Amino acid sequence: MSKVIAIAGKGGTGKTTLSGLIIRYLRRSGHTPILAVDADPDSNLPQAIGLGGEKTISTIGRARQDFFVTKGAVPAGMPKEAYLELRLNEVLVETADIDLLVMGRPEGAGCYCYINNVLRKFLESLGRNYPYVVIDNEAGLEHLSRRTAQQVDCLMVVSDYSLNGLRAAGRIHELSEELGLEIGRRFLVINRVPGELNGSFRKQAEQQGLNLLGVVPLDESISEGDLVGRAVIDLPDENRAVRAVHDFMQKVITAAAV
């Protein structure tokens, strides 16, 4: 059975970087193939996992919009749902050990209920083919709230080293509970920490109602690599952020196996 890890947080906290580092850990640990889902409209996950150089990546949002605009016109003799699933399969970018789905921007005006129902079933069916599904989400949990993503085993809410980031993490945690989402475990990850967490910040973190899973240190080599187009997934083993994610992901994987 596949395990779904979703990453959320306010903009600028480093969700995509963390997603890339988690995918890197899973690949290096042999938990492949991995399905990477970019559910953030900014769509930066392809670059983080080294797929930014692929041919222009189609998105589920575009396939869904095209299907809506054409009123579901399909080839003669093909059921409408089968045609839509075919279009969705064409969006999937496949590699040896990581496959990628880019959700794209939200749809425009109109009722997409039927299309989203097909998409939900498509994602649930597709996800069963992978040991791990990693979702780089947007702050509002849009795709999770629409149930266009399957049950989440582990929600990692990301904050940077700021009180604003912590408060946003707390609101996302509250939202995930209010929506009644099927989430197994919820964790807090503090990203880009320049040193040790001070006592007052740690206390504020504890008040958000999330278990503090780990701290990812500030590492200038990540931002420097981004400027030259180096993928997060290609960072060396000795990188401090890589080591930090490795340590807490081992705990997550071990707990999931119990």
C-alpha cells in the first residue's frame, strides 16, 4: 500500500525545497518508484527534482480546462470518462525512479464537478502503483480540500524561522482539522534555521498543536544552487540540509513500517 506525504506551509517557507529533499531521501533509500505531485500553482517542483529540463510539462489543470472547453468531445466509440483518463495519463512525466504530475493553476469559471470526480479516482488509482507519493502543496491545501488527493498518511507543515511562519503553520493545521481530511499524522518542520532554536521560539512552536519533527538548517549552497539551476535532488550527501532531512525521514519511515 502506498504512503502519501503532503507538504504545506505559507509561501516562501521552502515547501518545494523540502519536498525535493524528501524525494531525494526516498530515492537514495530505495523507496522507488516515487510519484511526485506538484500541487502548487507556481510549479517549481520539476526544477527541484531535476525535471526542469524536460520538454514543456503539461499540467492536469490544462487537460481539465481543455476537456471543459470542448464540452467533453471525444472520439467516436470512446466513453467520455475513458477519454479524460487518457488525457490525464498523457500529463504524467515518467522517469526511471520518479514520476511527476503537475496539477497547474486552478480551473476557471464553470462546474468541474464531473471532471474533478474523474481526477480523484485517477489519482487514487495511479497512487497505488508507488510505495510513496509526495505532494508539494499550496498553502491553502486547495487540492486536499477538494479531495482531489487521496488520504494523506503524513502532513508536514513547514515554517521558516519566524513567528509569522509559525502562526501560518498553526492556521494550516487548524484548517486541515476543520476540513475533516483523512490525515494519519501531522508534523511541524522548521526550515532555514541559522542556528539552534531559542527557547521562546520553541515554546511558540509547541503551541501550534503540531509535533515538531525536525529542523532544517540554513544552507546558502541551496540558494546558490538555485541561481545556477542545480536541482535540490543532486545535493551531496554531506550537505547539512540533506543530513537533517535524512535523520527525521528515517524516523517517519520507521514509524510508518510499525
